[in-house]
Amino acid sequence: MSFWPEFLLIAAVHLMAVASPGPDFAIVLRYAVRFGRRQALAASIGIGVAILLHVTWSLVGIAVLIQTTPWLFKVLSVCAAIYLAYIGVMALKSSAPTRVQTNTADTPAPIPSIKKAFIAGFITNGLNPKATLFFLSLFAVIISPLTPLSYKVIYGVYMAFATAAWFCMLSLLLTHEKVTRFLLQKGYWFDRVMGLVLLALAVHLIISSVNS
């Protein structure tokens, strides 16, 4: 069978999905605004690595179990909602800087380590059951049952890499020098808005899981 037509279709669908606003976008935006480039890049890579988790679940059939077991889907949804709500509350507590320029005597706001930023991105995407269902639909509807496993693995690795690359590019744009200068003064407002967005996403997850 032909590899490229199927691959290009998957790449197009995935691009539309990853570019749409959601928890991943919100967490990268918050880390870029609040903590800087390195943390935002680490969170972006964490999101990309988590894609491999969803792909693996889809390949081995766990995604089908999640879809056909309502209580498991609800548990994952609640866990994701609690985590998003926690991050949202932390974001809402962001305060305005006392000075735009700080000296070494100032006490800087605590910045999460690269590891913690990576884990935050990984958990945000990895706990999202809707991401799992998206990849399940992708593998069930677009990818032919006749597609060799090696091709499916290539698709999965590509989507993980493309996701990380997309959010890394977003991180670089958001932490550009001119943008950074602006965010030093007004970034806490973006942080608060992202807090509201994350809380709204958490509520949406809870409501959708209850109604499912």
C-alpha cells in the first residue's frame, strides 16, 4: 500500500488538532509568560512525549478499553480536571511585579525546575482522555487496518515530534525579547487569564465526563 497519501492525511488532521486551543496550549502559554523560555520548552517537550503514551495505548488496545469502560473514562477525566484546576488556581494567584527591573537583593518568584516543567506538560497531555480518544479515532478511521505496524509506529513518532516542535515554536515566539519585556510588566494578567481558562477546561472535563 502507499505510505505517503495516508501519512499526509494524518499530518494534516494532526496539525489542525494540535493548533486548536486547549489544555496544552494553555499550559505552554502560562509557562512562557510566567517562567520563561526554558520552562516553556521543557513543558512543550513533555507534551510531545505524552503523545507517545496515547499512541501506545491506541496500538495495544488500551484506548478501546478507556472508550468502552465509562467509569475508567470518568476517573481519567476527573484526574485531569483536578490537575488543571490546581494549575489554574496557582495561576490566579499571580501578582504584579513590584519593579520591572529587579536586583540581586530581591527575592525572585519561585521558578519550577526543567524537570517539573517537563512533568507538568506530560501530565497535562497524558491525563487527557480526549487526547486518547482522538488518537484512537485516528488509528481506527484514517489509518487502514492493512497498514503495517512499522508504519503506525512512524506515524506515532512523527506526531509526537510535530507536537513538541509546534509548542516549542510557540514557546520561542512568546519569549521573544520584545514580548518578554512586555510580559515583565503585564504578564501576570495573561497568567490570570490562563488560570481562568484552565479552570474552565477543568469544569468542562467534569461536565462532559458526567454527561457521557
